[in-house]
Amino acid sequence: MLIIPAIDILEKRLVRLTQGNYQQVTDYGLSPRETLRKYAEAGAQRIHIVFLGAAREGLRPLAEDPILLDLLEAKKECGVQVEVGGGIRTIDEIQRLLGWGVDYVILGTAAMLDAIKINEQRLKINYPKSPGDFIVEVDLPYSSLIQDIARAGLMEKVIIGLDYKKGAVAISGWELTVPPSPEEMARNFQELGFRQMVLTSIEQDGTLLGPDVAGTRQLARAVPEISLIAAGGIGGAEDIARLVQLNAPNLKGIIVGKAFYEGKIDLPKVISQYQ
């Protein structure tokens, strides 16, 4: 089980939100680069990095490039992997980030909306084979990010970020929700050929009150072919244990943020115990 510490960036600061609310921001006054180094020294193998402003606005400003490049320089020195999300909307941006040294790119809003359109188009023409075959074989009448990813051979480099609250999928920095259900959406991505996904329970995120164990179990059962990473609500080592005790074979990682910053988890200890 990977224990994946988080670095969330908003307006060039390392912060945490509570339940995805941009009005409830905690600024820890920490250096993102030094935080990454501390995570690596504690034994972390992968770091979760999200640009929150970009996730909400749909575009990461060029002013944030130096922050990311600094983190990638530290990442290279420390020998860890990074997964990066927030405002990634085009194949050009994906290829640029991978070229800079990002190991995995996290797609949320753009992938959700595109997957819905792809499914509608597939049903419209009554395509008989799988969604994965559809995006490879059929030229869509619009620009499709998922089709671009598949045709570029980059599916294994993409992690789908499925964020949910009150039984609905959330997009645009968690400020809007769309159908279908989280389980149906997850199955759609499995059928499209994606094999990694971060599940974030927004109602738990940043609360330190414990993860959505039942929701994680349900989603793990829905997509047995996808490696899942659970996020949201971790407040102590006992919460990590609760997720581990699910014994879900496709639950491969747990993201933790605020609990580390507030001294509620001994990072080296939980990494040595579970990783």
C-alpha cells in the first residue's frame, strides 16, 4: 500500500481546503520544495501535487510553472515519483508535463466531461464494441482529450481523479456536480481502458474525521481492473488501518495531507508499517 503525501498549491502557497471549500483555506506557511524533501526523507515513494486554483478555473497560470519546475527538480534529486493535477485540459499540456519529468498526470473535470460525451456518441451510432475500441477506431466529430490520450499511447501515464460528494461526481474544483453516479462513471473509465484512479470523498476531505470506508469499498468492487488511490478524511494512523483492512485487492494507495501538517500522523512510521 502506497502512503502518498499531498502538496496542494493555491496562489503559490501550500494549503489545505476543508471539504473542497475555497473559503476554508488553511495556509501552513511551508515551502513546497522543502515539504517534498521531508516526505522523501520519510520514505514516501510518490507525492500527490495539485494546483487548486487551476482545478477550479480550468487553467494553470504560467506564474505557477516555476513552482512546479522547482518541485520537479527536488523530485529528481530525491528519487521519488510525482502525480500532478489541476487544470490539465489538453494533450499538449499532458505531453509538456511528462516531458518535464512528471510521472503521472491527474485528469478530473476534462476527463469527466469528455467521457460523458464519448458515451453519448457511442450510443448515438449504436457502436457494437467496447468503449476502449470505440475511441481507437472511430473518428469523433469533435476534439476528444481521451481519444488523444489513447492514440498517443499515454493511458498508463494518466490517473483519473474521481471526486464525489452526496453520491454525485464533482467537477470544476468540486464546485459543480454531474451525472452519472460515481460507480457508473468509474466503470465507464475502466471500459475506456484507464487503469489508475484517485477517489476523493469531498465531504471527508480536510476534516480529519476519517475516510469514506463504505464508499471506497463500493467503488473498489465496481472497478476491479483499476488500481485505486483513496483520499479524504485521514486523521490518524487508525484511519489508514481501516482502509487497509478492507482487503480490497485493487486499493493500492492512500493520500494523506492535513494529518501530516498538523502532527497527527508519524509519516516514517506509517510508511514503514504499510508500504
